[in-house]
Amino acid sequence: MEYRSQNLARGWIELSEDYQIVDLTLTLPRNPRSPYTPRDVASIRWIVLHHSAGPADQTPDSIARFHIETRGWSSIAYNYLIYEDGRILAARPLDVVPACVKGHNEESLCICFVGDFSARPPSPTAIAAGVWLTHLLRNAYMQIVGVRGHREMPDQATPCPGAAFDLVGYRAQAGMPA
Ligand SMILES: [Zn+2]
């Protein structure tokens, strides 16, 4: 298999040619009143899955602006976005604290499936891209112990990533525990 290298978390990791990760970490809008808080990537324990709970075609820029202007956060909350067509976008660097699991951001790495999966699941293409990314991240950061839905993290009052998102099936495909 062919591999190429890409700098994602300001460290080099190997990517297969099956999928590409488009890096938006330096180009998405930022909040001038709320700088990023650095973290050591060694603190990451969980890959946490979300949905955006909005339109499937909402742009990364639009999500980032909502998080900045309405939530007051530093930038987009999530580390990665996955679209229904399988596109994977790096959104927030891994070496800063994300804003996606209240009380547990320091140990979380957040992947957001763009769309609302309350009543229907993500496309098989999106799930396959997510499972591929989950493998990649698990192999790059061996201290990661599991993959969970947002609602499965402690003290989270949310149905995220949507009632129709099959977390058990996702873990089975990823070969990872909760
Ligand atoms: Zn969520």
C-alpha cells in the first residue's frame, strides 16, 4: 500500500491512499477574545463521536462561526469533521484543548459527523471514513483507550451523536472498546 505523510497534530503520521484528510486547522475562523489552551497530546484518552445536529451540507466555516459567535469558544469545537460523502477535515489541532465534552475536554479527541442523526444514521461512506480515521488516530496515539459517543461520556445530558447513530456497531467496525 502506498503511504504519504501529513502533518496533522504538528507531528508526522502516515496516511494510506484510501482517504485524505484536508487540513483546515490553520484556516478556520478563530476567536480573538479566546485563545487556544495548549495541551499535551499524551493526555488524550477517548475518541468521542458527535453529530453537528444541523444540515448535512453545513460548511466548516459556518460551524466554526457558530461556535465562536454564539458559544464564545476559541474556534470550532471539534478536532475532525466527517461529511456524508466521506470527506475528512482536520478542524482543530490536537495539541490544544477541544470544546466538545464538558468537564472532559482535556482527555477527549472529538470527531463530528456533519448532519443530524436523530432519526437516520450517517451514510455507510461516512461511517467507513470515521472508522478509518479512528484506526489512524488509535495507531498514532496508543494511549487512547476507547471510542465513545458524546452521550456515553460521564455527566453529559445530550443524545449526541443522535439516537440513530449505532455506537455498538461503530465500535465493532473499529475493533475498539468503549
Ligand atoms: Zn456532541
